[in-house]
Amino acid sequence: MADLTTPIEILHPPILKFGPGTVAEIGAFAAKRGFGRTLVVADAFNGARVDLLALPGAVVVFDRVTAEPTITDLAAALAVAADFAPDLVVGFGGGSAMDLAKLVAVLWTGEQTLHEVVGPDRVAPRRTALAQVATTAGTGSEMGIRALVTDPETAAKLAVQSAEMLADLAVVDPDLTLTVPARITAETGVDALAHCAEAYTNIKAHPLIDVYALSGIRLIGRFLPRAVADGADREARAGLALASLQGGICLGPVNTHAGHAVAYPLGTRHHMPHGAANAVIFPHVLAYNAPARPERTAEILAALGLEPSSDPQTVYERAWGWCRSLGIEMRLSARGLGEGDLAPMATDAAAIRRLLDNNPRPIGEAEILAIYRAAF
């Protein structure tokens, strides 16, 4: 782990609006900057409530964002953008919508292709403004410089990282999450938890990021059960929105580790929503890493309001039980997977070295397969 003498850089949107009612800031931002042609990238639900953004001028809505967007979805969004020529792109939704908006903002002119920008720092200077409006409390994508899209032919996520995809304005209005169903609230909440916990146990963990990570975990421990029990609890919704935002900050300079790598094939191969995949995997990887990060693992349990422990089996049981108490289905077998699906997923996950190399304990295909079997 890094210490206080290790240099670190945190990039974040120059303008962040947080709190109930801040969704109105999008329209004010567009008007002040003189933007009159806005493309909104959203799922069908949020596309139907785009009037909340109060955008001036011409507005076109691409409302076909899916839970795990593919390069085909991106191509469709880019075609709409190329025809419309926006001066502002707005991501309006969860992580999928915001990730797709990032890619549309930097690629719609056709000067670069997706495959030319996969990886770190390959994106040409962006000429179109970008704003993000989060409507779920999970990914923290509104704060970051990464976007992921799935290639269905290879069943792999393509990751693009660039400061050019940092939003000019990020809006986190917790009231937008009041309509999120209990199941999705629980699963996306554990996704935010995984961001914070994986940053806190990461080999790149840094004291500056630890502050955000622990705060996010404590917020989730306090407010996620409340929001699941009562979706109209505005304080709980605000607490989760803040936790998600803090998790997004953690992703920038530190990122995730094996937890997300093991979760990814559940989405790319079996179209399991990202939050659900991370929720199923979270207790297993937390327990697997406990021998390498005993004190931090115990702190994570305590921050969730659980009895602290660094014993792997105890860690697993307490974390699994906490997730299950939120109503999350934790068995892969109950989510439509068969035993024959496990080995191909382990092969896929083992190849995601950009995340696995962040893990505090060595992990390979055999260990990943064991995790899938335990989660089955």
C-alpha cells in the first residue's frame, strides 16, 4: 500500500452539484454556456422524464441504453449524435448511461474509433461539452474518467480511460433515486460498497483515498438497509448518493481489484446487471483477501455495523448474511447459471489483469473458479 510520501492525483468534475433539487442545474448550466443542441443519453425510463433537465434549445434523446451496453449500442448512439451534431452531451441515468455518454462525447465526430481509444490516455481533445446526472446510487460514474462497453463477440469489456471524458458538470440529486425499486437499490448499493472496499484493500490504497473509502462504507452500512426498507426515506437516499459519489472518487487514482474482475463475466456472458454481479461476488472476495488485509477487513465489517473479524470464514458469513438481509439473491444457481458456465467465466476473469494485479492477494483462474463454485 502507498503511504503519505506517495504522490497521487485526483481528477474530478470542475463543477459538482449535490443535493435534492439540483437536477435543475443542468438547464441553467446549458443556458449560461450558450448550448442550444443537447443530446441526452438515457435508458427508456429516464428518457421519458427528460423534461426534469429543463434544457434550452433543441434536445434529442437517445433512450435505448441497456443494463450492459455493447459496442452495437454505442454505434447506434454515435449515429444519432453524428446526425444531430450536439454541442452538449448529457448522461442521464445509471452507470451504463453515463459511460455511454462519455464515449459519445469524445467519439461522435468520427475522428477516432472505439478500438483506437481503448486503454489509458488515447482520446483526442474533446470539443463537445459533457454533463452527467446520476439517477442511481451505485457506480459513481459521474465522477470518473473511465467508460466500459461490452464486445459481444469476445464477451469482454473494453475499458477506455481519459481525462477527456471527465464531465464539465456532475449532478447528484438524491431525489432522482426515490423511484428506484428495493432490489435495484440493494444491488447498486453493494456495488458502491464494493468500490469503496476494493479501494480500501487495494495494493494501491492511499491515505488520501482511504478517507473517502471508509466514509462511503459507513454511509452504506447506515443508510442502505433504510433505503431498501423505505424507498421514500430521503435522508437514506441522500446518504447512499453521497456514498456512491465517494466510491466514484476512489475509482480514479486507486480503482477496484479482483472483486470487479470476477463480477465482470457475469455481465458480459450472462447479462447480469453490474450491481447484482458485484453483490453476489462481494462477500467471497472480501473473505478471500482477509488474510492479506486483516485489519482493514475487520474495519470494513465494523463500518457496516457488523462484529469485526479477519477470519475468512467468519468474514464471508457476516458479509454474505448482510447482503442477503437486503433481499439480494446471492446464489448463481438461482440466477439462471449452470455449473458448466463457471469454468469459461473463470478463464475470462483471469485475463483481466488490469484489475487482478491490484488485488492484495495473488489470484488466478483456479482461485476464481473456486469463488464461482462457492457462489453457485
